[in-house]
Amino acid sequence: MIIAKVIGTVVSTRKDSSLTGSKFMIVESMKDMAGGRFVAVDPIGAGAGELVLVATGGAARVKNPGAPVDAVIVGIIDDPGKITTVG
């Protein structure tokens, strides 16, 4: 998983039918995490400026196995001040 900040939205009126009703967010991974900026499907309702947990790759398709998705927001971080790293 990647910790990222929601920095924008993407509007797509024409998309794969398995993504109908999906919301797309532009996220930017935190420093020292892989990813950079990318688009993630948002089934939980994250907002601009929030820190989120993003699942990528095969884990992004667990709830919708046939969808052409490689990133999905799976959580909103409640208290960014409590993020700690070791080392």
C-alpha cells in the first residue's frame, strides 16, 4: 500500500462499463514512497487534501476482479500526525 495525498479529481463521462459510477481522484504519493502522481478509483469518498491509503496492482481489483484498475483508495488516514517511520 501507498500513503498519498488527494490533489485533484478526474471527470470521465465515457469509460469501461465496469467503472460506471466510479469516482476518480488524482493522488500524489508521500516522499520516499513509490508512485509519484497517479489516478486512483475512490469508492469511499475521500476529499481534496486528505491523506489516503492506496492499494495498487492486483490488490486494487479485489472487489471488482474484471475492472481495468491498478489503484484504489482503501482508507482515509484519520490523524496524519501519528504516521511514524522506523529507521
